[in-house]
Amino acid sequence: MLGLDRVFNEVMSSVAEKYPFYDIRKEDGTVYIDLAVAGFSEEELEVYVETELLVIKGTKTLSPIVPYFKSISSRSFKKSFALGTDLEISEVTLKYGILTVKLTETVKTPKVKSFIINKLD
């Protein structure tokens, strides 16, 4: 299964997990995942891969200032996407409240490992 297919299947199976909102697009063989993370700083965001799973985590630190009225979300989140073995992260950027993860397709060459046969007497 192609990595992009796995990403879309993951999206369809996790429709209930909507926060934060995100888009997935493909341009010239490169996959981009854009997450709306307005209000999060670079220090509050974490992007990593764990066993073919792309994990994007936002941990919001509480402000000591209590607003008079609050409707802007400041909750933490953890979003996961199945990558497969043919996609790897090539760049992560944060601009205007949008976190963009750039994934490029890689061709893995099968590794052949030879063993020496020891003669037992």
C-alpha cells in the first residue's frame, strides 16, 4: 500500500478526531499535511515518527492571565498518521498558525544480508 493511501485511510478512520483541523495535499509526488495550530509556539509543538506512525503533539502551557471571556481553544492535542515505509519527513515549518509537515516518497532498496556457514565437526 502506498504511503499516501495509508495517510488518506487514516484520515477517513479518524473523522471523529477533528481538533486540530488539517488538510492533506499532494504536489509533484510530495505529500503535505497542514494543521491549524494558531496560538501554539514552536516550543509547544512536537513532531516525530514512531514505528511508521507520524505523531504531531501540541502541549499548551496555561497562561497565568484569566480572560474575561474565553472562546479561543487552548487545549493540548495529539494527532497520528500512519506513514508506511515509503514516506519520510523532509521538512516541518510553522507559519501564520499553520504547521506544515512535508513528506517525500522514498524508494527503499531491499537489504541482502549474507551469512557465513560454519562447518561443525
